[in-house]
Amino acid sequence: MKQAVKRVVLPSPGPRRLPVGIARGVRMRIDFATQTRTYLGLYEIELNRHLRRALRGGMTAFDVGAQHGYDSLVIAKHTRSPVAAFECEPARVAELRDSIALNPTLIGLVRPVEAMVGDGPGQLSLDRWAYGEGFVPDFIKLDVDGGELAALRSAERILRERHPSLIVEVHSLVLEQECATVLGDHGYRPVIVSQRAILPDFRPDAHNRWLVAV
């Protein structure tokens, strides 16, 4: 019933230019029934100050778990440099490509990579991609819904040699501790960023925070 009411009173879904916030000027396909906060610049605002501090012109980046491309486009907007957008779900990759196409000035910067990132069989190692067909990043944003440790382990050489800034979303206390240990082994001292108390984003996991190493 609630969603039905929203469909009646809210604007119809479609491409919109985001008017405020860190993504101001980026165009995305917005469904106001579920993405009003994204449109209003409220999506994951806990990270905005860290992103603004981390992102500089000329920095290359990986967006691991790119979904429909919001973070990839935000990163490209602020760095004006190549962003590799890793996403494993074909439907999400299609949305990602659509989002990129809505932003002509960023089309040449965001590069979709359809793959499951990790250090296991059949998964794509970030080290292998970076030092093979791709590029080595100065910044990594990682949000893979439980696969964050495997993704970090696949980037051991990048962490050791390039020492990029990172924002890692973690989805359990155990994963948070394990990821912090991997980062600590490479000389990082990550800070924990928690969900905001007022008007938080919906999160299906009981434990959902970020490790920020900028």
C-alpha cells in the first residue's frame, strides 16, 4: 500500500540530474519510490567528507561492487580520471552502462568490468587485472556484500606497492576485524565509520559499517 501511494504522488521514474550533494550534476535514472534519498543527496552521507578528502584530480580508482554506477560516477566527477567499475550481476552491469551513457563528459572515464572479484577459483584478482589489462588505482571503494575479505586478499600487491586510499564497506563484525587485520598488515590504520543515527539508509544486515583509510 505504501509503495502504491508513492507511485501516485511522486514523480515518474526516469533520468534526472542530481541537484545537491557530492553527486551534484551527475545524471542517474531515479525511481523516487526507492531512490528519493539519492536524489536529495542523502545517500551514504557519512562517507562524503572522507570522499572529498580522498579524491583529487588525476587519481585513478577502482569501484568494486559498482551496482548501477552511482559511486563510479561520483569518483569520476571528482577525479576526472579513469575508474574501473567492477560488477558481477549482468542486470546491474546493464544499469551501470545506462548510467554512464547519461553522463557524456564521463563516458570515457568509467570502464565497466563484469566479473566476480576475489581470490578464489573463477574470480577476478584485482592484482591480476591492475597489472595486466588495466591500471593500478590510487583509490579503492569496495562494497561486495560479504566478499570484502576475498577482494582485499586479491589486491595484496596493490596494497603493498601502491598503498591506495580505501573505503571498505563491511557486513559483519568478523569481516570488519579480518579486513582491518589485512589493512593493518600493509601499514594502514583504518577508522571505523558507523551508520548515521538520524534518517539512516535501510540496511538488511545487523552490522554494517565502513573501514576508511585515506
